[in-house]
Amino acid sequence: MLDLNTNTDNSVSADVNKAHQAVSTTPLMNLSAEFAHEIVHWLDWQCHMISDVKQGGVFLTSKTAESHLQMLALWPDSNSISSTLEAIAVKTIKGGIGIVQKEVNEESELFDYVAYPLMQKDRVVGAVVLTLAIRSEQQRQAVLQLLQWGTVFMEKILERSNNERLQTTTLALNAVALLSRNEPLAVAGFHLCNFLADNFDCSRVALGLRSGLQVRVLSMSHQLQFDRRIDRVRQIEFAMEECIEQNQNIILPEPSTDEHGVIQIHAQQLLNDNNGCVCSIPLRNGESLIGVLTFVCDKSTQFDNSTVKLLTTIADNITPIISLNISNSQPGWKKTVRTIGTQLQCITGPGYLRSKFIAAVSIIAIGLLTLIQTDHQITAQATVEGEIQQAIVAPFSSYIATASARAGDRVEKDQILATLDNRELLLEHEKWSSERAKHAKEYQQALALRDRAKVSILIARIAQTDAQLHRIEELLQHTQLRAPFSGLLVNGDWSRALGAPIERGQLLFEVVPDKNYRIALQVDEHDVAGLNKGQNGSLRLTGLPENSIQLRVSRILPIASVGQGSNNFRVESEIIDAPQGLRPGMQGSAKIVIGRGCLLKVWTHPLLNQLRLWAWSRGF
């Protein structure tokens, strides 16, 4: 472990600048003031025990970077750190062995440097370096041996510091874990108080939460349920209120410090006898106090400075969990009020320029929305249809013989659209014609014989055959299906169904007049109350999106129909100026103006109606 090379190491001079950059003023180990004082005292004792010591230093390194050093102590007290001293420390930590060598410092002076590493669990965590006046080889070895013996005490100090930090971290994590359970806050607080009472040997630990100007005990160790009216609980609450009022720790009897706090009368009542002690730690969530932890112990020396510091650390770690549980247990309206209050504080208090800017913009926007007037419009699905729609049906059961027109064609009045098969009608017409000729011949013979009875019978039979012939002639005239007027054929295409059978009354064609259209609107039941006859609107069709068609409401039908998950009413509108290319069956979206109002009212009108209906249905 000893490096007795007394020659000047040129690599140390090359590392001087790097070593100067490696020393950090940021703590790498969170040593308490007590341990830091012990380290300084040990270095002072070591430097006084060895003669002709010019400078000494204690350095620690981090776990991730051995070249990143922290200076814990420097002798004598000076703000100037020798770069050579730092370089020797870096070399000692990297090598893990003691170093004895000569080296020239920044002022070109030759000194002996003796260094020894600090070990923790077989790992180098630092180094102690001394700068000495030039001496013999035997003296340098003796100094290195003394330094090696002295580092044992230093290593014990570091080990005790690590154990204390580990204990503090473990206790804080366990306390947070107890409060993080999926249990009511009072039950979790009960487990926390028992845990703290067992670890700090307390006869009683209580957790209280602030409620306005008062503090109420939420949980108490060794007692899940308790009566708040008993004197002991009331004394604890009074002590907690004093802690909140003073906004500081209450420790009775007070530890030996230079500061003298205010005597706490109610906290004094908690002491069982002259040997008892009380400690109350406030729970701070930012700038506000949310509660108090009170510890009662039978030992007067229980709460020393290190214990109070440990209790304060635990309190700081559990306060966010308690605050979160309190917030989650509150009803929704309280959360809303608290959120609004927080936002108002951001707006009215200092700072928070972003929140204030957003609030100012929102106020200006709301003001503009209430001042700017606009048309109140409702939107409805629209369909173009003819004012008159004539149906052409089959006059009798037959077959399609010819079809000269189909849907989409423009037709003229009396234009033949299709013809029906008339062969059966012609055969029947010929049958009744021959039957009439036969009866006419018999009638002439009976008339010649002056047979009046037979004449009367034949006259009736001739009238019967004439009626049948007239019926057949009428049907023959209807075998040609003609357009009733000039217009557009919107339904019917039998050109690909020649010879197909049809039944009497079957719809074959539909014709609408040319350029005589109307608009059928499907208005939602929430909007139909605002409609009146004569109101104007506009329409844009999917097939003619570039044209805005002006409308006027002509009829509101009090008949509802259910479609697409809503209840709609049919409203008919007339077209003021029909554009070119308008066709029946086209669909689009129409907007009807039902009045005027501010932008805010127009935009929120549907929502307000829904809220009114919901409130009425709930009995408000």
C-alpha cells in the first residue's frame, strides 16, 4: 500500500490544471455540521502533530466520477487551494495507494507530498494530502505511517455519517409508504403514529390537521379510536395550536442553544413529570401550515438537535402525501372553490404575468361577444323536391311492351313513355264483337217473327256486349302511358325490363314539373319553436356548393319524424331565385334566420336550452 518513490513525478505536473477543475464546491456527500466539524478538527490535530506541515487537505469523490472531488477541510484556513495538492489527491484516489514524492508547486518551491486514500467498503472515497518541508527518507516514511493510522479515525467518521443518512432515508421512506396505503387518512395516520412512537421511543405520538384557526387530532398512536373530549386530547390540540401560532418547532424542555423561544404554556401541560419532554413539528406545504406532529416522551434527553432534525426531515417528506389525501377527500364543490380561489390569487397577486394576460384576453373576448350583434340562425338538412309530383301507375295487369323514356329524361305533355302488351285485349275485343254480331242477327230474326219476348232478351244481350266492347276500348287506349305534363321524369326505368309482368296499380313513373321546385327541411325539435312562416334563409347544395340559394319559409308541418337519432319536423320553403342546374333530389344544408342577438347568446343558446331542460327534469 506504500509508494516510496521519492523522485519528482512529471505526470503530476501535467495533471495540475485538470485537478483544479475537478474540485467542486457542490457537496457530494451531505455531511451534517457535526461530522464536518469533526473532520476539520481531525485535520488540524494531524497537521499539528507532524512538524513542518505547510498545507493539508481532505478530499472526497463521488461514486460516479473519481476525478470529481469535494474539498471537506483545508489547513491552514485559506481560500487559496494548491493545484499541486489537488493533483496529488486525484492521483492517490485513482491509484488507491499511499504516495510519498517530491513536487514543485506553483511558486517553483520544492516540497514533499504525502497522501493516503480513504476507504469505505473496499472502495476509495477520498484522500488526505499533506505538504511538508523537505526531509529525509526515513522521516517521510514515518509521516506516511502516521497518516495511515490517522485515516482510520477519518474512515470511522465517514462510516457513521453514511449510517446516519441511511437511517434518515429509511425512516422517511417507511413513513411515506405507510401514508400511501389505500386506506382512510385517519387509519394511515394511526399506523404512522405507531411507527414513529416505536422508532423514537415515545409514549404517545399524535397527528393533527389544521381547520381554520384550530387544530384537530386526526390520529394517535396505540389508540385507533379516542374521545376528543378528554383532557389529554384537548391538551395535545392546544399544544398543536401553539405550534401553528409560533410557526416553529416546540421542544420542551428546550435544548441547549443560544436562542430562547417563547414559553409554551399548553405544551408544558403535556409533560407527565419533570423528566418528560414534548416535541411538536409543524407540517408545512409550501407557505401554508396544514398540521402538526406532536411527540411525547418520558425521557428528558430524547429530543436533541440530531433527533429534531431527523423528525423535521420525516415531516417534510410526509407533508405532500397528507396534503394530497386531504385534497382527495374533499367534496367536488370544495375542490372547485379552491381551484377558483387559487386562480384568483394568481390574477390579483404579484407575478403570474401569463395568468393575468390570459384573464385580460378572456375578459376582452367576453366583452366583445356580448357587444357584437349577429343573426341567430338554425341549421337543417334540406332536400330539393317538386311542387307537384305526378305518379303514373299500371291501369291493369299486363306486360311491358316498349319503354321509350327513363328517369332523368325531360318529357313533353302527352309524350308516350311506355306501352303495354294489348294482345289479350284485342282477342277479347274480337270475341265480344263477334258475340254482338250474333245477337244482332238473332234480333233481326225475332223482330221479323214479331216475337216480342225474344226481342227484349236480345236487346239486353246486345247492350251487354256493347258495354264490354266499350270497356275493352278504354283499356286499349290506356296501353299507351303518356306524360300528364311537360317536366322531368324522376322515377321509372323500364327500358331494361321489357316483357316484365306488372300488376294493376303498380307505380311505373313519376314526373315533376320543370323548374317548379320547393325545399323540404328537416328541423330538429329543439329549433322548430323559433320558426315562423315568412322567415328567410339560405341554402347550399352538395351538388352546387358555389351557389347560395335564397329561401322563404312557406309551411311548417306539425308532424314529427324520427331519423338519425333525432326527432325532426318537416318544414317547406319556397325558392326565391332558382339557379341553373337545380335538380329534384339534391341535398344540402340550409340556414334559417330566426332573429338577432349577441354572439355570446347565439353561440350558447343550444347549451342553455339543454341545461334548462336538464334542470327542470331534476326538479329545479
